Amino acid sequence: MSDFGGPGEAADPAEILTPLVSAATVRVHGREPGYPLRGSGFFVAPNWVLTAAHVALAGQEPAPGGPGRKVSIGYGDRMLSGVVEWADPAGHAGGGRWPAPDLALIRLLDGVDHPCVWLTERTAKGYTTNRVAYFGHIPMDGEVVAYNGRCSISGQLGGGGLLKLGNEDEMPNGVSGGPVVDLVRGEVIGVLKARRTGQDGGLAIGIQELRRIPTSGHGTGGDDLYHRVMTAHDLHHADRYAFVGGQEPTWTDAHAEIGAAAGRALTPGQRTVLLGMLAQLPPPAGTRSLQDIVGAVRGTPALGLPTAPRAWRDGLGLLYDLRRGTGELEAVLRYAVHAATADRTRPVDEAAERVLWHWAQDTAAGAFGLTRLFRNTLVTERKARLRARGNPLTGATAAAHTGIGAGLRADPAIGLGTEFGAVLDPDPYVAGTAGPADGGGSPGGTGEESQAGRIRPEALLELIPRGWEPGRLDWRVCVVPENGEVECVEEDFRGTPLDDLPARLRASLDEAFRRCDQPGYPAPLQLAVPGALVAFAADTWPLGPGGRALGSVRPVVIRRTDPPPDDDPARAEARQARWHTLHQQPPRTAVLDCDGGTPGQLPSDDELSARPRDTLPVLCRSAATAPEELHRLVGCGYPVAVWRREPVEPETACGDFHRGVIRTVHAARSAARLPRALAALRAAVAAGVPEAYWSRGVTLFYDDPTRRPLPGTDELLETP
């Protein structure tokens, strides 16, 4: 245990943990005028709040549709909108205490950056008498103020996860739904429920009761809500620990400071990294298969569990009581190997499996006390399990899987747990190249197969800034039909004020879309702008049905009207070659301006030009200089690029953006599907799907140099 505050002074866990917990604790309000305080809650994953069901549903009539009801979340000086995604019970008609588990998960509809607590991954058969702290908000003198107290766990009540809390401190109204933190282990173990009526102390609900969330319940898209939230939780903490540019202390730092891992197999950093890697794997095939893995690596089944493990993190938590010698570390490393080679019910992420395997291999090699024989056993066991698994997919899934779009739904709110591929339709929106569903063969097919693809009509909006009148733009709306000959729908060279553009363009764009749309094919919009306007956010215009954002109902891509001149025939040829390669085989993403969160300069022009033709450049932290950086990329022969339109604060971790872009490009398998993939992401953001929030402001440069030349880009614009 390290010192804190001075020589010989032991670290005070409460002093270290309180700022972290307080920063993640929120207020839960009703939506009535005045936003009455209902209780407290806390962030458990990005844009997910955990609270008590009786807090989330307070003031609302009991109804079977408890989940789906709106609440307001007070965070700092902001009032955010949220929806109750799951609550158990979904209502309580009688008086008295709500029955267990009395938990609710709230999904924020307003994306916001915030910290999260650390949730225990242990499956406690019983709880120690460790000192705990609880947090919340209470009304006082007409205001709502933060509150925290200290007490101990005095026992358990029944078999529903109820924890009895001692009476060492007051538990006033308003703190219900707040977190209960084990001050020795440095983790949230429960949700404060109530003060025991007429008795001393209070009640809390153990975190492990979240495992009772139905697998196909009210979660968005009907997927595994528990796995979604736990995955986001572990990735959040892994990203913040890995981000060396951050200045704020992390939960991993706090665990090291209070000595939470003293005498354990893994250091706090190793545990955080491992949980982050496990979170990137598909979930276990089922509870039984997970328990079998745990039993195999422990050498004995884990018996007497009040709730069965559901996620990889739960299984890891069952290995923490093997503390003698190297037994715990050996079990953890074997568990990592088993997780990386487990049967899957959906496509394998081979990169995530390899990363986990290399971590286990390197950790074993550097651990004191582990023999070469054990390391050889890890290798042998991995090979045997991979051979036994055979196909990357097992069972019925392998037989049904015939391509990325086979049988998948296009609803953007479906399948966004850890894989974005489930929202992609097999029919590419973007014309010019055939994908597997086009009859054009696989993404790795021949050039003849690729170029045999259909060309579909697209809408084109060209914006021309008036240098002599800042804030006013000329414009032209066109249709680009199958033959590529541009047809003008309407143009206006009188200078439209920037704020008036959406309303002024509505009728013209509607007409262009009517001419282009086909059944099952909402035509894309090519936004053609000079370099200075590449961050123009036309995709946010409320021109879709019901006032939805344009980019959430159809693809919107950026094209340059002033690209660098192709004076060198070799450069022009290289650009066309890159375009063909990106559409014939899976692109290879390359984040060029960010290394683990540290901003950097783009490589030199020579290095950019020399990169493989399947390279898809991604810009993470170049929003302010995007016009210049994109100009360089185009000049070096890149016809497709992805970047963030919104600036990123230096202290913001960006692991979720890197991971999301790589996952999206991998799922698309071809640059032809990226415009539609971004449209689905934008629709998911509009629908309030937290797993898609990383993509806010993501922009796609997509400029076909072969068969979709822009009209009139070689002619000077005459002053009207």
C-alpha cells in the first residue's frame, strides 16, 4: 500500500474514492414542471445510469410498459433526457417497500461525456463487514445538494440480493438509487434502496442482481442488455487507463493507491486491461458454457452462486479466491485462453482473440514463479481448443452465415452491442461497385466483377461560397442518373444566407430524391464543396420525414470541387487504383493523426503515397485543420477518407472512436458500403443508442474518380 499525504500516513480509501464516485453520481428527476427530485443514480457506462426501480418509476402509474418511460437526469448544471430501458419490478401498485431487485437502467437520449463508477465483477456468496460509503443527492433549504455517508454491511436479508447496512450514519430521503462503495476493494457493490422502516440502518441491492436482466427483454433491439452495459463499462475504464494524455485520476489509479490488489495475481492495471480485452469478444455462448470454462480453469466448479455469471467479466471475478501460490494467476491466464478460443454464436473477431492470446502469453513469460511447462501448456491448450472449434462460427450460426448482410435487419437500433455489422444491408447504397449482394462476387473479386456493378442515380448538392459576401452561398441541386450525365433540378446564384439554406433547398432536394429513389433504395446525397467547407454539416439538416436529420435517413458524403490538380499522370492513375482496391477488398484503416490519444502530425507526402492501396485514412484529432489535411490526402491519391467534424479536447480519450471506425469498416468489407454504414450510425445516434454516440460528427469523403466526375469543376464561376 502506497503512502498518501505524507511519510508514514496510510492512504485513506474514502479520501481517494469519494471524488471519483461523487463525479459519477447523478440526480433522478420527474419530468413534471419544476423537475421534482425522485432520488439518485450513477453512471455505470457511457450514457447509462443505474438507479432503483422505485426511483426511476416514481410518480408514474404502474403499467406493463414500465421500461420505455421518460425521466430527467440531473448532471451538474444540466438536465438530460433519459428513458427507462429496464426496470424490475416494472411497477408497484401496493404500498410499502418495492420488492427486490428494485433496479432500473436508464439510457440517456442526450449524449454527454462523463465519468463512470467501477462495478465489482465478483460474485459474492456473502459480503464482508468492510466499511462502505454511499452517495446521493438530497433536498436542503430549497436546493438539491450532494450527500455521502459511511456505514458497514451488517448482513444479508433473504436470497434476493438485499444487503443490510449498519446504522452508523443517517440515510436521508433522496439518496435512494445511489451507489454503495466497498472502501477496501474500491468498487461499487450495491445500489442504495431504502432506510429500514422502524429499524436501524438501511438496505441496498447487490450489483450482481443486474444479471437477472432478461436476455431478450426490453433492451434496444432486443439484444443482451446486460452484456451491452457491462461491455461499455469495461471499455470505458480500459480506454481511460490507456489514455496517457489524461490528467484526471482513474479508478485504476485509485485501486493502486489504496492497495486494492495487494497479494492478488493481477495488478490493477493488468485487471483493467484484461477486462477491456474480454469486453471486445462476443459474449459467451451461454451461462452453462461460461460456468464450464470457469470450472475447468479453477479445477472445481463454482458452487453456491446466488446469481449465475453471464459475461466474461463475471467469470473472471470467480477466480479471485484462488490466492495460494500461483494458482490464481494460472487460472486467470488459462481463462483468457479459453475465452479467446470459445465457441461463438456470431462471427469471430480474430484480431480481438489474437490480442488476448498475446497478452496471456506475454504475461505468463514475465510472471515470477510460472514454469516453462505451464507456458507450453497454454500453447498446447490453445491449439487444441481452436482445432476443436473448427469453424469460426459454430452450430446453427455457421450454417446460416452466408455473408455480412444475410438475413440481417437494417434497423439502426438493432445489434449495436459490440458489432455494427448487424445494421448493414447487403445492397450497397453507393453506386459504381458491386458487392456480394450485387452478384459482383466477393469483395476480393476481379476488377471485371467489380466494375460490372450497377450504377444507381444519386442526388448532388453543390455549394459555392461568395468570397465577397461572407455567410452567403450559391448553390446547384442536380440529379446524377445511371448514365452519369448530370441533370440540373434548380440553381440559385443570388447568394442564399447560410441559415436559410435548409428551408430554401427543401423543395429542390425533395424533387431530386423523388427522381432518384427506388424501392428499398433511398438515394445518397453527394455534397460537393470546396476544401474550406468540408466540415459543412448538411447531414444534420431536419429535411427527413418527420423532421429527422437528413443524414439519418439517407447517405450523405463529401466531395471536393477544388481538388489538387492531377498534373502528374502517375498520381491520377494511383488515385484510380486506390479507388478500385478499396472497392475490391476490405479496406485497411489507418489513424494518421493520433497515437493512443496523443495528437500527431500526418506522415510526409512520400510516406502517404507509398502506403498500400487498401489504406483507408482516418483523422481523429484534426477537425480544426481538416481542410488542409484532406487536401494533402487527396493530393497523395486518396479518394476515400474518414474524419471527425467536431474538435476533440486534449484530455478526451478516443479509444471508442478508434475502435468504432475499425469495427465499422471491417463490417462493411468494402468502401462501397461505408456511406450506408454512416447513415445507419447517424440513425442510431438520433434514436439514442449509446453504442453509436462515438460516431457523432463522423464525416466521409467519398470521391469517385472513375465514373462520377463532378459537373463544371473545370469552369470558372462567373459573377452573376
